[in-house]
Amino acid sequence: MSSRPELARPAVAPTDSATPPNAVQRRPEFRGWTLWRRELLRLAVVATIGALVGVWFDAPVAGVAVVLVLVLLVQIRHLIQLRIWLQHPKRYDLPEPGGLWGEAFDALLDLQRKNRKKKKKLAAILAQFQASTAALPDGAVVLGPRGEISWFNTAARTLLGLRVPQDIGIRVPNLIRHPIFTDYFEKAHFEGEVEVPSPVNNSKTLLLRVIPYGNNQRLLIARDVSERQMLEVARRDFVANASHELRTPLTVLRGYLDMMEMDAQGNGVLSPWAAPLSEMRNQALRMESLVNDMLKLARLEAGRAQARDEKLDPPGLIRRTVEEARTLSKGQHRFEVEIDEGLKLTGPEAALHSIFQNLVTNAVRYTPVGGAVHVSWRETAEGARFAVEDTGIGVAPQDIPRLTERFYRVDVGRSRASGGTGLGLSIVKHALDAFDAQLDVDSEIGVGSTFACMFPPHRVIRDPVPGSTKDSLPTAH
């Protein structure tokens, strides 16, 4: 195939920045009329020549007809050449006629050169993108509208076991066959992320997240979090072992303090040490409570997989929890209880007791004397709702997202004075995980707080017990 030489192109009208103020730019319709006039003039000249030749043979009409037929054949020939070139642009060259066909062919070749430049530029960008994603430690998989695999990087091959070209076009749930990921993908609510075992190595844990983008396309990101999980297990084991080891010396210390406190009563030998001994005993009790909470949190973190689901009686457990809270309150608060007697749950009982106890106890601790604590248990359209509403000191909006962090305190001094360990809401959060539930917090400084636990429908059981009960205890003076 021979190369086509560069042809002279018509002058291009200057741009706005280079156009003189009094210059008139040529409009597209004006340019079209110019081309029509030029081609019609050329056709008239050719027809005139044919007529003159026909006059020589005493047949001017035949001369014009012959010339017009020749012009038509030339047009058909150019159309055939254009059609062949469009089918095989690399195999054939366009001719170099003059006139309108020459300008059209030159414009097509110019457009072809521009498209080749754009194609090379896009190819370079694509190669750069693939090289950069190939260097990522996280797996990246481009998915189509139905979840079919379009492309993936090198890390995705290692983490997910994907292969080229066998897995191209296959829906990703057919390759990552895990119920958690399948449910996450089919719901199409890609706000969070899920952890599943690696399809190629069960000892590895992958964090999967789907990010929608573009025209109904999705990007699946896979990250290996096995090392982080191992560190989390090591941290949890350390806390559990350290807390367990602290219980023995604390028990011995408390035993001796109890004995010494008995000798400090009245006119005993240790009566001058009564106040220090009492403070030491209170601090030992507080440390023992902290150790117990740390052990409970460690058990909740480690024991969810081994937790046994059973049918629970939340109404009875709520009543027992409220009675314990009334004892803690010593008649200084008003309690209001609203319970749906026929509403039951399935799950581990110890986790549910931790949820109820921590939320009700916190409401008592952070509600001033004379305040009210309202406890409710009722059915909703989303499942079941356990809520504790108080008229306490409230929580600032910027502190609410961090309430479930370990040892986080809004007011350190006041929390310690109330006997809190800073682990109560963290225990509630992990206990709710055993029920696939979530905690919602609504609070206002100086007005009060509402801590609501939302239990999903698959955990709720409706017993044929009619109605609900309400109970209230007025403030004691």
C-alpha cells in the first residue's frame, strides 16, 4: 500500500482572536451555497463542451447526454472507491481527484489521522491505568451492569483466583460463592463492606467493597485483612488474659481490705485509717468492675461465632433490669416502662442482658436526681425496638459517633464519679452484633438522650399474647 502525499488544503478562516474587527466570517450555509454554485458552474461548462462537440456531429443533445453520462460514471466510480476504502482502510488508498470529491477525501483522511492520534492517546492512558492498578496491593475488578467481570488487575488474580480469559463475562457472585457476599451484592446497597474468606485460601480474610460508577458499572475492591485480623485476635487475647490474671490479686487485695475495714470500725486498732481504707476499697471495687467489663467485652468479641441462639423473653428480662436500676437509683428517679408482652427474640441471652443492663444503668447514672427514665419494648415495621429515654445531661452531637469506642468518655471526671468504666456502650455495640442489630443515639445537651436498639425482623418472634403493659414509679422524696 502506497502512502498518500499531503494535499494542499483550502485556507482556514481565522479564529475570533485573529479576525479583524471589520471582517465578515463565512457562515456554514453561505459556504454550502458557494459549493453548489461552483459545482453547478462546472457541470454547465462540461455540458456546454459536450453540446459544442455534438454540434460538430449535428447532434448537440446527444453530446450533452454523453458528457452527463460520463460525469455520472465518474461519480459512481468515486462512490465505489469510497465504499471499498471504508471497508478496508488499511489495504486500499483513496484516489486523488480534484474538485468536491478531492476535498471530501482529504477531509476523511484528515479525520482518520486525528482518530489515530486519539486512539494512540487513549491506548497510552489505558496502558498507564492498567500499569498503575497492577501495582496496587488491593484487587480491583471492573463489573458490568449485571455484575459480569470486564477486567481485573494482578492482585485480583492472587486474592480471588480470577483467570484470563475464562472468568471474563462471568457474574462475580458465581465466583465468590459466600452467603454474606451474595446477600450484600444482590441487595445492591453498596454503602458498607463485608468480610469473607478468600475463595483460594480459607486461612485468609478479604474485605470486599463494591463502588458504583459511570453508566451502571461497578468496581469491586478486595483487600487482604488477614494480618489485621490476627493483630485484633492477639490484642483481644492479651486483654482477656491480662484481665483474667488481674482478678486473682484484686480478690486477695479486696479480702485484706475487708478485714482491715472491719478493724477500722468504732474504736478499733485501725480506726484512724478508716477513711483511707474506705477509699482503697472503693478503688479496688472500681478496678474489679473494669476488669469484669473488659472480660465481658473480650468474650463478646471472641464468642459470636460460638454463641447459641435460643428463644428469649425480653419482657421478663426488661422487668428484672428495671428493678435492678431502681435499686441503683435508691428512689431518686422516676421509671416508666412500656412493654409488648408478646414480642420475643432469638439470640444469646447473655448478650441481650448486657444490652439492657448497660443502657438502663447508664440512664440512671447520667440523669440528675428527680429525672425520669422511660424504657420501651415494641414492634416496628423494621422489626423490634428497645429504647431507653432519659432526662439526663445529654451528649453533644460531635461526641455521639465516638460513644461506642472503648474507654471514650464525654466528661472524664463526671464519668468516673458516676462509677462508669467507659466500656458500657462498647459492650452494647458488640452485643448487638450477635443479633445483627444496630444502635441509634439521639441526644441534646441539657434535655436528655434516647438510646434505641433496632432488631431485624428475622430475630423477632411474635407470641399470641395480647396487649402491652405500662408501669411507672413516682419520684421518692
